[in-house]
Amino acid sequence: MISVLLALGTGGCTQDQPDSEVTAPTFADTSPQLSEAAPSAPAPTEPSPAPTEAAPPLPDLAVQQTPEGAVAFTQWWFETLNYATATGDTAGLRAASDPACGTCDSFVLEIENAFTSGGRIEGGLFDVRVDPAGALEPLGVRVPVFADVSATEIMRADGSAIKTFDAEQSTIVFTALLTDAGWVAGGLA
């Protein structure tokens, strides 16, 4: 999903790397047992319940106008992206992103579209390692991010898949911009 969204928003690059170890999932036998009674209709597919966790709080370090503050903000931004992906609540992600950030807007719109009419997103979560930021420039700082993105399914309310994306690894340059209100995401490439 990240490669599609980065291409939409900024034309950014990703690097696909094979998984080092793949383990087959185990499934419980949930097939119905045959009996002489009349067949019953299959149970309707129910969407998974919305997570009850709250949006991640902004850490104190993430408001400091230092390279370390930019790193903390970047880590928090990806946590907020994961929260929005899991819940459909994009308010925090939108507020933490510059309106001119095309990739940020692509993430928000993809999430909002998925949750329209009861849809949802399964997976699509970012596990990131944020490296030390570069030097603080007049408008912000570039922060290197290494991301493992889980496999993603964008689902309709009835449980059918609209889009699927394989798990992937990406190297991202996240631009954290300084504003009067603090850091905002300025771009991902």
C-alpha cells in the first residue's frame, strides 16, 4: 500500500525485499458438521469490531523544535497513521499533516474511502524505525524512516475485498515541517 500511496502523493521510491522467513498460518477446523437436519444458511460475515484504543498522545519530546523533536514527532505520526488505519478516525492524521502534503492526503483519503459505508482496513500497519534526523533547516528537517508494512486488505462492509496489498519494506524520507503550532508532516518520499 505504501508504494501505491507514495507514488500517488510524491512519486517516492520503495524497495521490496523478500521476507527472511515465512511461516504458514495455522487454521482451526471451522467447517460445519453434516447432519440429517435441513441445511442452514451460512452466518453473515461481520466486520471486526472497531478498536477501542484511544489515539496515541503526542509525546512531550515531539513538540521540541530540535532534530530529536522531529524524530519523536515522526514516530508519533506513524503511530497516528496506524490508529487511523485501524479505526477510520483520520482527524489526528489530518491535523498532523501539512495541507500541501500530497502523500499525507492520499493516506487520509484512502482510509476515509475504505471506511465509507461500513468498510474497513485489515492490516496495513507500519512498524517503523526512525533514524536520527538531519540538521534542522529553516522550515524543518528530513527524517529517515525504515518501515515494515503489514499485508493490507481494504474491505467492503460485507467482508469482500476491494484491494489487497502484500507486506513490504520501505525506506522513506519523512519531511517534518516547523509551523507556529509545531511540527507537521510535510511529505514522504
